[in-house]
Amino acid sequence: MPAELAAVVPAFFFALSSVMTRRGMEGSNPQTGSLVVVEVNFLFFTVSLLAVNFAGLGFSWYWVAFLAAGVISPALSLLLMFRSIDRIGVAPTSSLCNVHAFFGAFCAFFVLGERPSPVIWLGILVVVAGVYFLSGGGAGRVKPRDMALPLGSAACFGLAHTLRKLGFGGHEPLLFEAFLQGLAAAIAAPLLFRLGGAARPLALNRGSLGLFVLAGLSQAAAQLSLLHALRQGMVAVVSPVVSTGPLFTLLLAPIFLRGRERITPRLIVSMVAIVAGVVLVTSTRR
């Protein structure tokens, strides 16, 4: 399967995870949501180790790349993203977080030596233009100060792409690589809450917990399919395709968030611009 097509799968599951989290936070809060999602993600990959063949598997320094990736994303990126969802909603958060295409290409350029073509850079600029339009005036405007959380999440997400690509040099089983980053995220998430001054107590109830568990399983599916796509293709190509998540959010929000999220014409146009940039990015590999 081409890397571009494979990258559509995590885009869907990331969108589904965001929508489920938004529903769950109606009876809870971002700290609880991100913690449950990260821990469910870790438990999923812990159980998946039963399918890993450990014959000949020895310690490698490439493991450090996946451990670092897990701390940065999903642990830190999810915390920032869920706080953003709580503040400005799932649809604008999804759009802003998906500018990780720029951060991913930027990091890959300097760290991995990837050299995206001018068309790819043009596509990334179109994505950024979509974000700029999203933050413009009119109804449903996203204030500049509210953009810091989702853009910070995007930066973490993009950097983690580069770290995962570096880690593939160890040629470990994919499920084991996913477990390593899940382990790091599960340990780092509670510490990040304290260091970040997250004073709000955990709020769990049956309804929210069930939705957060579904979000965690969706996150695990997204992480596993993302690793598969990154192993096949360039970061500068895979990352923008994953940015098609807002399209899936548009499809899922009316089903799961009926009456809870306002999808404005401005938001729709910004999403179309983001996807147009993705089309440019995937029109060439080099």
C-alpha cells in the first residue's frame, strides 16, 4: 500500500479519537481525558506484545527515539490538544493541530536530510493559509491566544514523526516500537500534569470513561497505522496526508456531536484549503 494511502488510516482514527474525547469531556475534563487515553493506548500495546517474536531482539539505542517520541506525542501533544478542545472545540482544534505537516517537514529537513520538492512546500503553505483564514474575523473566530495550545500540539506531533523515522533504523517489530512509545507516554503523562500546573482533579464517571476508552483505542489504532505509514514513506509526505483528519471530523461531528459543535462556513473553507494543500503535497514524492 502506498504511503500516501496508508496515511489516510491514522487521519481517520485521530479524528475519531478527538470526537470521542469531546463527548467524554462533557462530564469530565481534559486532564482526565488525556490520561485515560494515554493509559488505554499503553495497555493496548502491552497486550499486543503477545504477538511479537522476541527471538534475537536485543537492546538498541534506537529505542531511545521511540521513548522520546512517546513523551512528546502522544503524552504532551494530547495534553495540549485536549485542553484546546475544551477551550475552542474539536473542529477548530483539529484544523489547527493538523498544521503538524509544516513542523514535520521542517524537522525532517534538518534532522533526516529530507529534501521536499517546491510543490510540497507550496502545499504546506496552502495548509498554513487555511489556518490563517480560520483565525480571521467573523462568527466563530479563533483568537490568536487560543491558537497556542493546538499549534503547540502540532509542533510536538511533527517532531515525534522525525524521532520515529530515526528509530526505524533499529528494524524492530512494529508492535514493539509502538509499545516503547506507549510506555514512555504512560509514564510521562501524569508527570506533565504536575509540571504543567494542572490543578483540576480527575473526574471520572461511567459515561465519560467509556468514551475515553474508545478514544484511547482509536488513538492506538492511529499510532500503529501512523508508524506503518512512516516506515514506508517520507515524513514530508506522510505528515500532510495525516492532516486530512479535519475532513473526517466534519463527517463525524454531526453524528456524534449533534448540537454541540458549530460548523461555520469559515471553518469549512479553512478545512478545504488545508486539504488542497495536502493534494499538492501528495502530487509528488520528491
